[in-house]
Amino acid sequence: MARKKKKRNHEEHIDESWLVPYADILTLLLALFIVLFASSSIDSKKFNSMSNYFNQVFTGGSGVMDFPSTTQMDNADSLERGGSGKTEREELSHIQGKVNTYIENKELNDKLGTSLTDEGLLVTIRDNVLFESGAADVGKENQQIAKDISKLLVMNPPRSIVISGHTDNLPIKTNQFDSNWDLSVMRAVNFMKILLENDNLDPEWFSAKGFGEFKPVASNKTAEGRAKNRRVEILIVPRTNVDE
């Protein structure tokens, strides 16, 4: 009886120490599949960051909790981008200061304005600064403003610049324009052409868009609101966005 009892106790205490390395192996395999899956849909810069983390698991890690989460890797990547992003924002802020100085010197505060947005530096110009009502050609008396602005757009290094035209929602149909969309596009293009008369600006960095009445910044129910919606905008895109 004593021998049978001893044998039963021995069977009930099987050595399970092999489970620890086995669990680590499974974790590393899972991490490998996660990295391979993620690398198929992210850029090389982020993949290199993830690879470095993965390499640390093999060389310095000791278990399941040593492998960083995807959130940790995203944060590290954001910090890396954040350094250049901060510098770029400072550069755009400097350009904004030059534009604001020009606006103040020319006493155009009620006609031109600037703002730093997530998309870049936005310069807004009321349509009556450049165009006659219903017209898309920049008036001769206003072309100097466009030429002055072109000088402010000479940057080193250069950045992509998007010129966009906007109107209010009052319908237009003339021999020249079938809709506000047509009018907004031609205003953007014609304004851009004057900017590009400056030989220091490369046309490669410019593009023009027309949004018609579909991107209002104020209510079209009042004359004041419609006046704000009739505008040309210059968007100076951050270099970080262009590189990505």
C-alpha cells in the first residue's frame, strides 16, 4: 500500500518547467507575425522602427512583457516625426510673420488674413481685392498685390502651394461661366499665373483648385457672410506632408 501511494504522489507532481520557454517561443512567433503583417501596410521608416524593437526582444528581452505594444511603437514614431514637425511649424510661423507684416504695411487687414492650420499656412484673400464682380481676370490695379505676394512665397527649401478659388452660393450663368465652380477654378488659375511670373517660383510646386460655393467659411444667408465666402486661398503645405 505504501509503495502504491508513493507512486500516485509522484504522478501528481509532473515537472512543468518546460512550459515557460515554450510560452516564450510562442510569444516570439506571434510577435514575428505581427511585424510581418504590419510591414506590409506601413512605410519603410516605420518598419525600421518596428524592426529595431523586434531585434531588442531577441537580444535583450527575457519574456512576454518585454515586447513593446504597437501603441508604444506608434508613440516612438510620432516623437521622431514630431521633432521635424515642430521645426516646420516654426518655419511656417516665420513666413506667416512676413505676410502679416506686408498686410499691416499695406493696410489690408480687412482684405487679407493668415492662419496656421493642420494642413499648413493659409493666406486668405477676399475676391474684391483681386476681381470685379463675376469676373475671373485679376484687375490691373490689383496685380501688384499678387506680385508682392509672389515674393513672399519664395522659400528655401520650397514647399508645395495650392491656390483655391471659392464663391458664395448665388447662382451664376454667363457666356463665360456656366457655374460658380467654373468661376472659382478660373480665378484660382489666373491668380496663380500672375504669381508664376516671378522667375524665382517653380511651377512644379503649384496647383490650382476650384471649390465653387461648397467650402463656405460663413453663412450665405447674409451679405457679410457671402462676402467672406468669395475668396482666393493660398495654402503653403508643410514639407513633412510632402515627404510622406
